[in-house]
Amino acid sequence: MELRSSGSPPLFFRPTLVGRNHFSGRFRSAKPIDQILLHLSGSGDLDRPIRLEISRIPRLLGAAHLTRRALQVLRDEPGTLIGRATQYLSRLRHGGSVLTTGGSPVASPPDAYSRWIELFDEHPLRDQSRHAARLERLSARPLMSILLPVHAQGQNIDLVIGDLERQLYPEWELVIGADEELISARPSRASRDRRGNDRIKIVRARSADRTALLNTALQAASGEFAIPLPVGARLRPHALLELALAADLHPTAGLFYADEDRLDGEGRRQAPRFKPAWSPDLLASHDYLGHPTLFRTHSLKEIGGWRPGVDGAEDHDLKLRYTQSLEPREIIHIAKVLLHREESGTPDGAAGEPSGGMEARLRVISEHLARQSIRADAIADPRSPHPRIVYAPEDPPLVSLLIPTRDNARLLDACVSSIIQRTRYPSFEIIVIDHESQSPETLRLFASWAGEPRIRIMRYEGPFNYSDINNRAAGIARGSILGLINNDIEVISGDWLDEMVGYAVRPQIGCVGAKLYYSNDTVQHAGIVLGLGGGAGHGHKFAPRHDRGYLDQLASVRNISAVTAACLLVRTEVFWEVGGLDAHAFAVAFNDVDFCLKIAAAGYTNVWTPFAELYHHESVSRGLDVTPAKAKRFAGEVRALRERWGRWLLSDPYYSPHLSVEAEDYGLRLR
């Protein structure tokens, strides 16, 4: 929702969902509202009137809401209650802010997916009239070829045919690639109907392996689009219609993919795969696209279909080759569950799940890198179930690590010593920006570095302004890569800088973030999610160190909207291309979010890696924002973030709209 007032920047916020197509929200505007704009997503019928009611909240009702929220925070995060209350009162006093609360680490309830289905899931058969109207609005009805490889006696072809016959979209054909002896050995509707039903084709393959079966089916396909089905896949009744609608809306796109979940004897399991939007660095390591996936048939044929010799990794190999020539805007994610996967036999894997042997997967990735002339190695790493790509720049560039500090000699010494002693990367300098340190211990520490050529100290005077401090240090840095480092960072893995530099030197990459832990080995930072708490927050916060995270995201290099400046690498030329950090609007908070979004808006992609591991002792030197002055400043920075990036905060492309914006655990959105 967008609120406009004369003479003021627009105010954006995402209302709370209270049911399918129903929402509720609370806001306070400093000026009279002239215009309200609703930004809608999904498949609702926009021809029907939208009812919108706005009313003042009675004081007692508002007080009751605040009391409930305070009790929740007191129960779940008691240490943050005073800070949250101070910030909230400051935002309330100064107006112009949406009254939303910060993210919470509280885990989702065990029945979360059942509740999500009840509240928000599609009901295609119940809503057939609405879907029929959507079908009529299509500008074209392209034929879709469903490719089904039959390579086992246990496959139930009749179930696939039944699912297709229930489709709300009528233009489809089923092309079955199989060994003819296998088909003739077991009577089925497919074998009975193939003479009288031209929508079902059975073609014999030269080999019984899955690659040959798929390629045989592909060559016989006559549809404009092709959808390969894995073993145990169950298309939902509206699946083809949703894919057709997306193709109609994006006529130049070449690839479409949607979400999926699992079926077992008790129904749909607590395992929905709500995928991110197009993430090339995530796909580089494993096939997160999964199923269903809609390809343009002629493009599949042009690249030769599935490649033999990479059994178990053939789907990943196909998608790497297919997407190599596509622009990001030509790859569309449909954030809807369109396919169920049966729990039994799934030899070809599902999105995010390892399929095939590691050797085949490493080969596929290595050949993908070689085709693009990229200097990198694909290796197995025990920290991830997926291959890891190690980028190796030919001539390691100089990295300037910028570390602002004020006293806290013990903390700073631990930070700098860990970098000097544990970092294996050969070419770096450290610029310590001293913000008026006065402690004798700190001054003695500075003096002890006099003989270390890799350390320089720069004096900074005036009020604390994190953005200005780093901008000035960047101005004297010698490196072609800048590293923004907090003074409470401690190096864990010696190859952390090699890992981050390997991504930072790639021309399409903007900011690179690291995996940061609290001192108790729980996750502090694994990428910033836009929209959490009405602003931005850290996903997977407080997860155990070795947790793989939602869809293996804690164990996978992935594209991300923003990363924390507590440990951030970026090429110097890119830093200055976007004007550095904004010292005017973001002196303390959200400067990293604003910076990353400026870089994304300039056409670069930000990335986060779990293979650069460090401790972050979370702003020990700066303290908590609990004073009225700090709360007022924080409220102003929240407001500035919303005014500048409001639309972006409503929809993080790397975070599904079905996930919670109130918690930081990647739990399901239940309101």
C-alpha cells in the first residue's frame, strides 16, 4: 500500500494478511492523506470491486494492541523490550511512520503449513468460475507438451493422465518417452488410448536411461512450451493455466518456474519449497529451480536437450546450459504451489535436494564454468550438501579493509590480530579509522602497530557518522577492492578473504557478504531480507552454526538484496559509482541496506557466501539505541529508508511472499 500526502514523500507499507485476499494494517500519517494506492500481486479478480475501510483506532484498542505486543516481546526477547519501546514511542511521536514491529527470532508453529494452506492456498476447483474468466482473457492459448520419461515399472502413468484431464487449461499434450516393452508389459490408459487420443503420444527410446527417454519425448513434442515431469509429480488443476497466464504476461521470457510441496500418505507435508526469484549464483551450485519448469520447446531443441553422460545431474546441467543465454528478465518465478511431489521414489531429486553423485554434479558445474571462460574450481565442501565454486582471480588485487573504532582496545586488538594472523590472502591493507579515541590502552595499541606496514591509522573527528567515516577512509584507500569491517569482527576461517574477493572481482557482482556468528556460535548474519519488521532484518538469525537453513540457504552461495556492512566487500570503482555510503540520511543505521540497494539499482548483483566465516560481537562498542536521542535518530533513518526504497521493501525478490515478515527464522507467513 502506498500513501501520498502533499509535499511529502510517499509512505509504503505491507498490511497484515488476515485471510485470503483480506488484509489489515495500522499507520500514522504526519499530514492529511491525498491518495492511497494499492499494489496488488497474485491472481485475484481485479474486475471485482475492492472494499477499503479506513478508521481511527480507539485509544483503548491501541493500548490493548501495544500491551499484547509488549507481553510477546517480554516473553520471547526480554532483553530488547526497553529499546523497542523507546524506538516505538519516538516513531509515534514524530509521525509519518508505519507502526510495525521489528522482526522476531521466534520459530513458526509445527502446524504452520496446514494453517498456511487453510488461510492462503489456492482452491482451483472451488474457484473454477474465476479461473474460467482468466482463461478467456488470454491473448493466445499455446499448446503445452508434458514430457514424461517412463523408466520404471512402478510409475503410475494413469495418475499423470488423470491430473492432466483435470487441468483448467485445455491445450496440452502428453508425450511419453519409454521402452516399448515396458509399456506393453503393463496395460494402462496410455496404451489403451494412444490410438484414439491424439493428445497422448508414446514414443520408443533407444535406451531406457532417463536422458534418452526425455530427449525422445522432446523430439516428438509439438507444443510451443515443454514441461518435463519428474517421477511422482502431481500437477495441480490450475498449474497449466497459471503457467499459460505467466507466459502471456511475459511474452519474451524463456523460462518459468513455480513452487512445490510434498505428498505422503497423510496428505501435504510440512515441506513447501517457496523459492526465491532468479538467482544465478544459487543455480550455479545446485538446481534450486526444481519443478514445475516451463521451457520454450524450440530453445530446448536448439541446445540439444538433456546431455548424456551426467546421470543424476542431467536436469541441473540442462538448466545451466539453457539459462546461459537468457537475460534475468526472461526468467520468471511464479510464487504459487503448482506441483506436489510424492514421497516415494524420486531418483531425479527435487529443488534444493542433492540428486546424483557428487562426481557428476562437480563435472556439470566445472563444464558450465569452462563454457563461460571463468577461472574457478568446483569442489566438495563438508559444510554444504552441494558443490562449492571457488573463484580464483589470476592476479589477486589489493584489498583495503576499513575498520572504524573508538577506544575498546581489547576488541580492536582481537579484530586486527585475527586478520593479520589468520588471513591467508596475500594482498591486503588495514585502515583503522580512529574516532577520537582517548583511552591510554588504545593509544598504546596504535603505537604497537608502528612497525606493521599493512596497518594505517586515520584520525576522524566530530559526531559519530558511520557512513562519513567509511567514505573518508575509502578516499585514501589504495586497494581496488574495499572491505567494510566492524571492529568487533573476528576471523574464523583463513580463506575468508580469498572467498569474498573471488566473488567481488566478478564484473556483474556488487556487494559480497559473509556468514557471521555470535560468540555462542549461532548465526548473526546470513543476508539481509527487505521488509522484515517494516524495514529490513537478518534472515536465519540465531540459527545453529551448522544448520543448513531453509532450502539449504545457510549452506549455499546465493544472491541477496543486501548484506551487512559489518563485513562487506565491494570493488572501489563500484563504491564510488553509486556515491559511497549516504552520510546525510543514514549516519548510523541502514546505510548498508541503502548502499546495497543503490548498487542493485545500478545493475549489479549482490551475493552472500557461507564459506567466509567470522565472528561478529554485535556492536559492542556502540551500545544499544535505547536513549531518546538515539531512538529519534533511528526513527528518522527508518523513515528515510521507506521513503527512498518503499517499493523495494514491499517485495524482496530473494524472499518468498509466503514467508513471514515478522520473524527472522524463514517461517511461513500466517497473517
